[in-house]
Amino acid sequence: MNKKLIALAIAGATFAPAAMAQSANPVTLYGRIWVMANSVKADGGANPVSQRINVEDESSYIGFKGTEDLGGGLKAFFQLESAAPPDAGGGTFGSRNSGVGLIGGFGTVLLGKWDSPFKLSAIFVDPAAQNTIANQLSVINTGNFNRRENNTIHYWTPEFKGFSARFMYGANEAKTATANPSNQSYYIDYANGPFRINYANEKHKDQRGSTVTAGVTERGQNIAGTFVIGPVKVGLLAQKFTSTGRTDRDAYEASVTFTSGKNVFFGTFGQNKDGAAPGAPQPESKLIGVGYNYNFSKRSTVMLRYGGVKNNAASNATLSGTNLPTFAVDNDPQGFGLGMRHTF
């Protein structure tokens, strides 16, 4: 009996410091499950896509994060976030925003995989949060500028009188004898009461889209803003993309959101045009999206969506948020969706 008591005392002495450290610096488990059932098709063009039903994961994830107080106003932090698609299973550990860094009066320094400042400069205008079939990605952030970039170094300034900025460098780990690809991105943000405005700039060296291509430089610029008056939120966005050997590509989006109690209604319109080789037919696409959310609580929401894209004879823009096959030019995808989101 005495031997058992001694063993328990030793175990308690061993594990108590770890338990105390965990209590002082807790690790948070968090996540989101978001699934839509969509009815989608694509009319027009030489190869229309017949109507079909799909059950689509909308960026569900699970994550762990935590901080440690290092004293003197300095904190260490980490986050490991992974895709967790409930419609088909799978997902890769650490595939979403994941990294480790320091937070202090100087701001935040982060190493890891994270959303680029350019991506964040656009998403806050989108009432569909870049998910579901009404989201902005059907027509904006073309050319792989909407990145969650691997192998990055970030610096985020502290907020000062509404102003803040983020800077990101994507390491040139894919360097070859003929190409030295890298990614540099930043934004400058101002938020004060009902106003928010953001400017972002991103440069891809020796890349075309996600493909390493020596001698090609791509640059994207984004300016976006929102204004809230009572229950109405208005969002506006404009983008310009330049790429070696291509015409300049422009994109626009406007959105309106109306909130009444637990009910949220929104509409969005977007357009992009040009961006092909000079002298070739230039693509043009237009998006109309409509949505409704009913918030049972802060954590549980059901939603309805409609999205439709109109392509010209040189464009095959997809309907983002679906899993339709690759389109032929001049296809016009459209569809309705019903789904639910739960966060924890």
C-alpha cells in the first residue's frame, strides 16, 4: 500500500508542472464544418455540362493554437490548421494557415504557411467569404493570386490609429539554373468605425500562375473597401493584373449585405476581362451571386445560394464553390445551393 502511495506521489510531482504550464498557456482546439448540396449545370458553348447534384465541402477545417507569455510584453505563438472535408474525408495535416512566431510591441513575425496579404485584401469584401457558389473567386484573383503560400516569412505591424500593414516573402525554394521564382506581397489597411479600405500589391517572379516559368513576371494590385450604415454593408473592389506576354487583366466586384436579426441577405456582381496574349481573342466573364443566411446562433448557420457566370467565346471561367468538370469556352455555369455551417 505504501509503495502505491509513493508511486502516486512521484507521478504527481512529475506531471504537475506540465499541467500547470498547460493551464497558464492553454492550447485551443477550434474548427469549422461547412457543407453545401448544390444543383449545378453549364449551358452554352459547344460542350454544355448537364445538370447534376454535388455535395461540396466549403473549406472545413480543424486547428490547434496557443500562446506562451515570455515576459516583457513578448509572446510566442503557434497555429496548426488542417483541412477536414466531411463530404469525402481526407485532408492534409497543416495544409491551412500554420506557423510559429513572436508577438510584441513591434508587431508580429511569423514563419510558415499562411494567407497572403493580397488574398486577405479581397476576401473581406465578399459576403460569401470566398466559399459557396456565389463567391467572388469566379471572376477575381485570377492567375493564382489568391494564395495560401508555402514557405513564407511574414511581418504584421501593430495597429496605429486605424492603420496597419502586412508584408510577406515567399522563399525561392524552387530555384533552378534558369529560374529564381519568388513571391512578394503586402497590404496597407485603414479601418475606422463603419469604414475600411485596403490596398494590396503582389509580385510573382519567374512564374506564370503556379508554374515556374523563367523570364515571366506577374503583378497584381487590389484596392477594396467596405462601408456600413445601419443594417446595410456595401463593398467595392477593383483589381489589375500584369503579366509578361499578356494584356492587362482587370477585375471588379460590388456587393451589398442586409442584416435583420438572425437573417442575412446579400447580392454580388463581378466582372473580369482581357489577360490573353496580344492579338488573341480576349476573355470576359461576369458573375451574379445571391445569398441568404439564417443564423440560429453565432456558431450555427443554414444558407441558400444562387450563382451564375456568363462567359464570352474566349473565356471558360468556372463557378467557384462547385466541383463541376473543366468547362469549354463560352459555357455559362449556374446553380443553386443549400447547406449548413457550424463552428467550434
